[in-house]
Amino acid sequence: MSTPRHLGRYRPDTEAIEDNRLNRGGGSRVSISIRDNTNPRRKRSNTWMFQDGRVKPRQSRIDHILNASRGPNSSRRKYRRSGDARHPAEHRNTARSSIGEGTSARREKRHRLVQAKLPFDRLSEGSENLSGDSFELRKRNQHKSKSRPSASIHKHRRTTKSMPSGVTVTLRSTTEKPLELFDIFTPAATHSTTATTSGRQVSRPQQTTSKRPLPNTSAHFARPSTEVVESRGNFEDPDSFVEISLRSALAFGMRRSREGFHLPETSWIGHGRILDLVNLLSQQTVPIQPYPCHIVGIRLDASLPVADFQLHIPTICDLLFENATKPSQSNDEGDSTLNDLTRFVCSYVSWSVTRAEDDTDQILLYIRSQLSMLMERVEEYCHLRGLSGLGFDRRLFGIHWFAVELSNRIALARVAIKGESMDEIVLKDATSDQFSVNLMARLLEFGIRKTATAFSLGAPSSSTIERYTLELWLALIHVTFLHPCNLDGQASASFTFWRLVMDSLDQSNRHFPSVIHEAEFIFSVIFFLSSISSISPLGVGRNERLLKAYWPIVCRALALLNLSPEVDERRKPSQATLAAKDTYLGMLFARCNVLVFRWNWSLQDNSGFKQLVEILRGALKNRKFMNLLHEQSEFPRFITQRNLDLLRQFDAKDSIQTILIKLIFQKVEDSQEGKQAARKWVSLLASTTTLEFTKEKPPTQKELSALFNQFTIKFILLHTNPDLNNIRTIINSSKKIVDFQSADQRSRQICIRAAMIFGRFCRHYTLPIQDVSIWISEMGHILLAEHNAARREGSAFQLKEITTMCALIVASLRDIFQSRAMDGDQTPLPATFPEASTCIFDVISKLLAAFREIDQCLSEVGLLLKCILDLRTHFFPDPPTPPFTREVNEEESQEDYGFDPINVNDLSLAEVMMLDGNEGSTRPYWDEDLDLAKGICELTNAITSAISRIAYLDDGVKKRKDVELWVEIWANVAILCTAHNLKQWDYFLHRTPVSLGRLGDLAWRQVAEPLFLLHVLSGDPKAYNVDREIFSKCWFLSMAADPQHIIPSYTFVLFHVDGLKSPLWEEIPFPRGMSEEEYEDVFAEQRQLLIESVLHNLERHYQAMKGGDNTTTAVVSEGMNGLSELLNLMRHNVMRKAKAPNNNALREYFQYCSEVVGTIHSLNIGGDSRIAPYLADPWVNQATAWLRAE
């Protein structure tokens, strides 16, 4: 069974829709205004969903630019870019003021509106409708609008939004106006073209000549023309016109299978005659005795000797000729008798073998010669009367089929007489093949799409000529495919059948007004015959098709056309003609795409595929690898979606180059070769031309697609050969595609994105990214040099562009570090150590100095530094939180065994244990970590400058976000530098984020200081022994934080590092067995009890000091300083939030402050000179009054 290559099987009623729609692209050539019905006041959520339901943060503006084709300065709201011109959006409103104008004025204005949206010239003077909507559709919508206006209007809006506007061109042979679209597709040798047929060159004559004379009618001798039509009308021959539009039928409405279709039982095939013939030719059944026949006084039956039958053959041929040449109006009763006669002749020829008479073989040769003479008489009769297959009736078609059937039976009988192999004779018999070609040629003249109308006739009568021609095509197919037929046999039979079809195309007398008509006719033959090959010999549709791929016939259709966009400068075609040509070229590529991925045409044939690639590559090369007008300038979806599996899946939006790339990979898969075999094919698409895209001469949207396409080829070359030397060669050649220093902004964005994508490929194939980072660093230095020059002489717009480019540079490297596998599941890649050579520290230091005041660039630098430091933690993880000292059993201690008691809370011991456990994993990266630390250490001054700038900003959401980012960065920098003794902890503990802000800025302090010290203790607990008072004061500060800045983790980590050995924290009610997550849930409830326990410890030591115990002086001083910090921050928060709206969290905080102050009042420490001023301050009464009012 034939299985589609896409995911899942499509229903038959949707197959025609999927295979008959051209790529509409990204809308870069079409202007469609889609109104957003969402509430503009509604706030957007900050998160969005993965496809698997996981929540991830919304992309930043820079991330959106890196993964989108449109730049930050793209003025899509003001201008619509199309080709070489930019058209103001004000044209959208030109048709709104047409009330009171005449019909012709409104029509002209409507035409100008369409011209503004699509800058195409008129195709002809009489064409007014360029939107592609038919006149009948518009009249039908107008009729519906009278009865149901609302439904009609909404339907029309949905139609105009979902379908892009375009130029609909219909080519007829009945018009007399010559047009340039024929000339632009006609090859240079207009008088003679060459098409390849079955490995030989067939010289094709002029289009105006034919092998047989045609009836002298205006339909055949009119000059070809092109026009935009309003209604297709009711033509006698559906094959006489061609439609070129974005909504054109690629597969001519044919379905991939005819499952569910069946011919009527009264039909010729429904009687089982084809099945009997196929079984006989396959030698699965023996010949049956013919039924007697009486005609013109002659009695014919099975007992007739072969020699006597030979004498009746000339008479039989005369009777058949006379019957075939009767006028079509005469339907006398002799037709049925003649049908019995032809059936007897065919059956008797097969039955004669069983008679075993002498000279049977010679008699069969005589019968074949008489049959040839009969068909020559028929051909001469048609020649004299100028008859083509279009004017044939059932009699003429029937005698052609009689010749095919009888010749096959004669060939089979001679095989049986000689005892030869059947396969060597039946499939390659020259006489039967010639008769089959003659019949096919007549059927082609009758028309393919005309025959296909038999599918829409419901249950046609037995006299329907369309159904009869359909049955003849089925008979020709099944006579070729004999049973049993394996896969190799099907391929051989398909080759034989398609070869006969191509010969019939040469012999056919169908007149083609242009090469477009001929190419479209060949494609209609391909899809029609492939579709009906799924019908069984009994006329029942199946899901499996018999006809397999045969690419020479496709190449023949493509070779007829001039696919080069170069035209004669002396007669430059209009924009509408060029747009129509691009549309038709997209149709040709899309048909190849549909044949492979929808109709399962194999690309295993090397010779056919080579010829196909040469034609399609020539079309790309001649247009300088630029996309079509209706295609979007963007990287393919298998790159933007980071899914290389899409290379082997169908996508209707693929550009022509992407289609060719997918065909190459599908050919490799069909041939069961490795992807390295695709390299030689893809290399044919590579170009060494340097694109001249500069600021002075920026590229158009169409020209920009060449840059996308050239980079795409480089990506594919790396994908086919992921090797270190190959990546260096490819990147060096990619740098030469466009000169980054002189390139315009959009070209630079594409270069930056290309470097980022190269990094993704390197991460996907576990290749080093040094070469990519060097390229990124080079682009960064160019931008920094331009920024320095623009600060002196440039404009604000230039500075903004350079700033955006610098942010893109930094974000691209971060994307590489965080890249996932380029597969369908987006599998996380194993972390790689961020080597200093890949971190572009030289660029980062200059960016921090140059863009210190620009949030966009500063945020991206912060995200990159955080990403680098987070990657390091995968190889140098934070030490585990030190456990509390376990209680030692007095009855049995370690001293009884001759050992000193081991303090498991000793930080040096914990460090040794940590290094012993991770020595094997950290040692290989120790030297790399030292280089990373040296690079980070050089950025300390720049980082502190950035933190200081944030500290002086006003408090807000953006500031709090940057605070968390940069504080964590500064803490990790301190941990990294001190780990390699590049700096000591004294340096960082005295240069905390608090020291970088305003003096006395408590709002900044309660945010930054606990967060910084928390990261320090988590990363290196030894820092606690450097200056314990800093950490204890910060603990008091954290206990006074408002509800928005509470950090329970700091208390948890600090108490574990200290082990509750400090005199201030003795015997406090701290849960020792909880995890950090569990403690965060209960911290709010225990904070009051915790601070009161510490205050009572401080009170006890304060009383001891007053009693003369000098050992508690240091403890009391540390506690009093911390208590001062607590009361100072409480006063700040209460006075700032006293006028804030009431809420539960604020009420609880005020209650907490009042209870803490009440506890201090009740203790002697409240009377100390260091504490008393805070208690006498009006803020205490203000908090109490606030609570009383509430």
C-alpha cells in the first residue's frame, strides 16, 4: 500500500485541497490588512506555551529579531515594500471616498487601489480585475448580500484575509491579442526546441505546424494571447486554457487515490472484460472457447479451422472499417453484432493455440499484417477528413482498442507456440506498443481534463464518450501491469507505460498555442494517469496506485520552458507579466514537490534525477538564487524551527530553493544512501558571488532573499559533513558572501543570524564554536568602531541601529550557549564548558563601557554573563549546604577509639570532602576555568559600573529585574575569582552592591545585599569566616524587609553555614530537619518567634556585659549594630508605605513591626543609646495609628 511521506494519512476529501494549492509565501509581495480584534487595553501575559504544554517566558525583542525576518526598524505600518518601490499605506483609504462617483470612476479608483497594493502593470488594456476573483463569485456574493448581508460580508472578509491577492492569468487559444507572457517563456530557439524522451533527443517542430492536417477553424489558427478573464465559461475543450494564479490547481484537481470510486456495472470494464484479458495475458487463466458469431451470411464458431479463419480476415477487416467510419448519427443494430465479431476474433486468436494446427504461427503473422493494414486505412481516413481524437466517437476509439487487444493476444499466442518467456515478448512487442501509442495519441487529442470530467458525471449513461475514454486509459494501464507484479515488476511496467505515453505525446496531433499550454498539458497527463492507476481492472477505486515515478516526462515538460528571468532589454515586459512568470515558476517547483512528498514519486533513478536537478538548478542560477516575488525572504522552516527532520517533510510554504534541497535529501533517502551523498548535489547550488549590499545601495526584499538562500546552502553543506575542518572552510566562505563592514542594516542582521545558526549546528553536532565566536567578535568590533565614529558625527537613528546590532551580537552568542538539539523534540544538549576563547570578553568589556546607559544592550550583556556563569556551575557546582552538628552520645564517643572529635560543620573539612568527591570531574576543566576566571576578572570594573548605574535608577519593575540579574552575576564573579586566588574575599565583601549605590539608600540595600550574600554563601561558605559581622548585620536587615523583598533562603543558608554556634543564635527555634523549600513555606509564621529569640539572647549578653563580663562585648556590639539596621529599615518601610492601599500583606507587616518594637521596649536593650533614638521616632506611633485606623 502506498503510504504518504507526511505524518499520518489524509482523508480523500482533503487530498485535492492539499495538492492543489500553490505556496502563498509569507505575504511579502501581497498587502493584506488583518484587523486585530483584541482589546488594546488588555495586558499581555508574560508567558506563553511550548507545543507540549510547558510554560516558557515570552521572547524579548532581540530574541524576536534573531528568529524573525523583519528588523526592528521595519516600517510595516507606514509602508508596504514590494519589489523596488515603497508605497505609502495611505493608498488603503483611497476607495473610501467614492460615494457619488460614477461607475467608471469607481472602477478606475478600485484599479488604482489594487495597483498600490500590487505594483504591477496592466496585462492588457481591457483587463480590470487583478485580484483574481471571478466575476461569477462576485455576482454570487452580491446576490447573497441582498438576502443575508451580515453573513455575506463576514464571509467576504474571511475570504479576502485568508487568500492573498494576486494576478490571475488565463491563457486561451481563442483570443487574437498577442501577449508577452508567451514570449518570455519561449526558449531562445523559438523555431525548434528539444525535449528528452527515454534517453534520446526528440527534435520538436514549430508550434504552428503539425503532423496531421487540422480542420480549418479559428480555434486552431488564432494567434495565442493572454488575458485576465472574469469567468471561465463553458468551453468545449477544458485543456485549451491555462490558469496562472496563487490559487491555481497544482494537481489539476486530481486525487492521489480513487478509493471509493467505482464505474457502473453497465460499463465495459464493469463487465470484467479487462480483468479477463489481464488474467489471460498473465497466463493465470487458459483461453476459453469463443462464442459463435453470425455476420453477413458468415458463420464463425470454435470449430472453424485456422486456415479457414485466415480466409475470412480480409472480410472481417472490411466490415470493421465500414462500421468505424459510419456517421456518428447512425446507431443501427449492427453495432452489437460487430462487437460480437471483434470479441470472437480476439477469443479465437487465443483459442487457436490449443488447436495445435500446422502453420498457426504464420497465420497469426498474416492476421497481424491485416490488422496493420486496417489501422493504416483508419489513419488515412482520419487524415483525409482532418479528424483528431477530439472528434472521435466510440466506433473510432473502439477499433483502436481492438487493434491493441488483438495484437497483444497474437503476441501471447506466438509466445505459447514458440515456448518463449512471456515477459520478453508481451511487454516489449513492437506492434502492440505501436497500436497502444496510436490509441494514446488519440486519447490525448481528445483531452485529459475532458476525460476527467467522467468523475463528476455521477452515474453516466453507457453512451458517455468521456467515461469510455476513461475506460480505455484504464485498459491501457492494466494491459501493461500483468499479474503477479512485484515492486521490480511495477517499476519496469511503469517505465514501459510512461515510455509509450511520451511516444504518444510526439505522435499526438494536439495543437499547443504556446509552450505553456504544452507543459501544462503534460503535467495534467502525469497527474491524471497517476490518479486513475488506483482503479482496479473491475473499475473499483483502491488506495494503491500502480504507476510509479518516471521523471523524464516531468523533465520534458520543464525543458519546454525558458525558466531564466533574463529578458530582452529592448522589449522589457511589464511587472504583471514578471509576476505571472514567477507565479508559474513556483507552480512548476511546487508540482515536483507534490509529486515527491504527496504522490510518493521515488527519486531513486539517478539519470532522471540528474536531469531534473539540472533544470531546476538552472532556474535558480539564472535568477541569481533569489526567491520568487510571492515568496517570503526568510530562512527555511527547518532552520527557524530548529528541526532538521522537516527536511524530509512536505511544506506548502517552501521556497523554490528549499523545494530543491528537500528533493535532494529525499533522493538520498530513496537511494538508501547516507546524507554525505547529498553533498555533491547541494554543492551545485553553492555560489561564490559576493553580493554588493551596501548602505548606499541597500537590497530590495527580493534581492535580500539571495543572501538568505546562500547562507542556507552553507548550513546544508555543514549538515551533510559535520567536520571541524569543514566548519572552518564554510565559515570563511560565508564571511565573503557580503561585506559586513559596508553592508546595510538588514544584511547585517542576516549575517548575525547566520553566525548564530552556524553555532546551533556546531552545538548539535558537538563541534567547537571557536570559529563562530571569532566571526561574532569580528562583527562586534566593526560595530563598536562605527559607534565611536557615530557618537561624534552620526545621527540618533544611526546610533540606535548600531545599538540594536550590538545587542543582536550578544544575544546570538547566548542563543548558541543555550541551544537545543535541532530535532523534532528539541532535546536538551549536554552542557559545554564556556571557554574563554568563545566568550568574546574583549567585545563585552567595550560594550559595557560604551552602552552603560542603554538598557537594551546592557540587559543582553547581563543575560550573556549569567548564561556563561550558569554553564560553569554544571562543571563546578555549588557545595552542598553544610549540615548541623550531630549530638554525640556521651556513653560512646570517638575519643574512646583514640580519635579527636570530628566537627562535621568545619568548612575546611567540607571543602576537602567536596573536592575529593568531585576531583575526577573538575580536574579536566581546571585550566579552562582559570582562563575563564582571568577573562571575567578583567570585567570587574565594567560590571561594577553597570551595577552602580542600576543602583542610581528609580525603583521599578525593570530595576528589580536587573537587580536580581546583576547581583547574581557579581556574586558568581566573586566566587570564580576567589576560587583561583585572583582576588580575595576582602575585596568583594567590601565592594558589595550596596557600596555601589547611594549612601543610605535603604530601598536598594534591602534588595541587593541579602541577595548578594546569599549567592556568596551558597557558592563558597568559606567567605563567612572572612567577616562574620557583615553576614549577621545583613540577617537583621533581611528580617526587617517588606513583604516584597523577604528572602527566607538567606536565613536558612546562613544558619546552616554558622551551625547556630554564634552566641546571638543559641537555642533559637530553628527547624533543623527541614529542606530549604519547606522552610520557605513556614518562614512567615516563624519570623516573629525567631527575632524575639535573638532579641532575648542579645538581652542576656547585654546584661552580662553590664555585669562586667568583657567577653560578651563583641557579641553585644555585633547585635546592637544589627538591631540598628533592623529598626532603621523598619522605619523606612513604614513611613514609605503608610499611605499605601490596605492589603493583608501590608497589615501583617505593620503588625510584625509593632510587636518587634514592643518586645524591644520591654527589654533593657531598648534603653541603649544606639537603639533609643529609633524607638522615640514618630514612625512607631505612625505604625500604631495606622493599625488602629485599620
